[in-house]
Amino acid sequence: MSTVIEAPAGEHEGEHDDHPTDRKYVEVAIVLGIVTALEVATYFVEMPGAVLIPMLMLMMVFKFFYVAAWFMHLRFDSPMFTKFFVTGLVLATIVYATMLTVFEFWHKG
Amino acid sequence: MADTSAVSHGHGTGTGLSNNKLLMWVFLGSECLLFGGLISTYLIYRSRFADGPAPGDIFDIPFTSVSSFVLLMSSLTMVLALSALQRGDIRNNRVWLLTTAMLGSLFIGGQVYEFTTFMREGLGYSTSPFSSAFFTLTGFHGVHVSLGIVMLMSLLVSSLRGTLTKERSETVEIVGLYWHFVDVVWIFIFTVIYLVPSPTT
């Protein structure tokens, strides 16, 4: 026997129903398209690596979290989902940053 | 007080959240570790191309940019499919599900073309540590996209049979989560593998 939180059909406690409109989704896609175009543009422009790589990383991280927030609904859903996903992401980052350090990737490239 | 056995069949759960959705998020968290491993391995081996072609010599950035854009837009059509079903608009749900599957297939077609071109240029799976790491990483991603297409087609068949209704929109949402994850992984791969300047011969 345990306590169970009852929720209406197709809906659960902590999950919100105020998802964006189709228009908002299209706006999000346009922003993502523009950022992708900017990313691709860097390929055709001569730029020092010290500027180019951080710029590409910033745009990549923005796109990653923008898709997760809007299309995957993390912005609207329960924070519990975000916690599970971010835990995997942080764990992967720590494990593989360590691995790359061990293999001297940061020095050798 | 209610018995927990009701949880798996009913809508009430111990956390107040959908168990299926929670499971998908846990799975996606674990997938970060899988792709993290493959990407790190690629980064370590990308300079070890032996006598074969180097990454900077063979990558076709304009072509890959178009496939990346196609996959990105498939995320939009996926979310529109979910939105349509949540409104009870079955017809548009089917249209967007089919569009998403077609965009996914276009991406896979592009990947097959890219792999074939690389093979013709002398880059086989076992040519060098770089080629093995590259084909394993992008191949694994391609398999994920292909599985996503199978799931989308199953949803479409389900819809045509009349079993995919507004009340079951969570199924589309869960497949959508998987599809968007495959997209965000490609966002990462596209930048780190293709756009960050690669070694040349």
C-alpha cells in the first residue's frame, strides 16, 4: 500500500498543459535555422581558432538547450525530467572530459 | 490510499508524473553517456588517419549543412504532430508524422550518400583509427534516426487503424522526445566533428 497521486486521464501532477502554440514552435525553428546558418557561415570566413571554437561552442550549446527547452518541453514540464536528463549530461561531461585529459587531448588536439 | 499495482494501468503514479515519460528521460540521460563516449573516442583518434584521407580533406561541409538543416526542421514537424494530436486534429497529426519520417529518411539518404562517397575516396571502416571512430559515431547516430523512423511509421499505422487518439497523445510525446534527442545529438556532432577545423594531410 502506498500513496498514489491521482491525475486526470492523459495528464499528471507536475506536468503542465500550457504548451506553446504552433506559431511559437515555428518561431523557435526560425531562430534555430538562423543560428545554424551563422554556424555554417563560420566555415567560409577566415577566423583564428581562439575566436572560432568558443563561438561555435556557444552556438551549439544555445541550440542544444533551446531544442530541449521548447521542443522537448523541459521549460514547461516537471523539473524532475530536467534533473534526470541533466544528471546524465553532467555525468557524461565529467567522465569524458576526464578521459580526454588522460589522453592529453587538450595539449595534442 | 491506493494500491501501487494500479499505477501501471491507471494514470496515478507515486511521483505524480507519467512513468513512461520518466523512463524515456532516464533513457535519454543514459544515451548522453553512450554518445559522449563515441564523440570523445572520435576526438582522440581524429588526427590518426595513417595513409588514408584526413577529416579536413574529405568532409563536405555545405552538403552536411543541408542534412543538418533537414534534421533540425524534422524536430519542428515532430512537435507540430504532437500539437495537432493534443488538439484532436487527427488529419494534421498524420501529415506531420509522415513529414517527419520523410525528413528523417532524407537525412539517412544523405548519410548513405556521404558514406558511399567516402568509401570511393578510399576511406573504409578499417582504413585508420580516424575512419573507424568516424563511421562508428555517425553510424550509431544513423541507426538511432532509423529506429526513430520505424517508431514514426508505427504511430502512423496506429493512427490509420484509429487507435492513436487525443487521449493517447503521450505516446507521440514520448516518441517525440526520442526524436528531438537524436536531433540534439546531431547538433553536437555537426559542430564538434564537422565545423570545428579538422586536421588535413
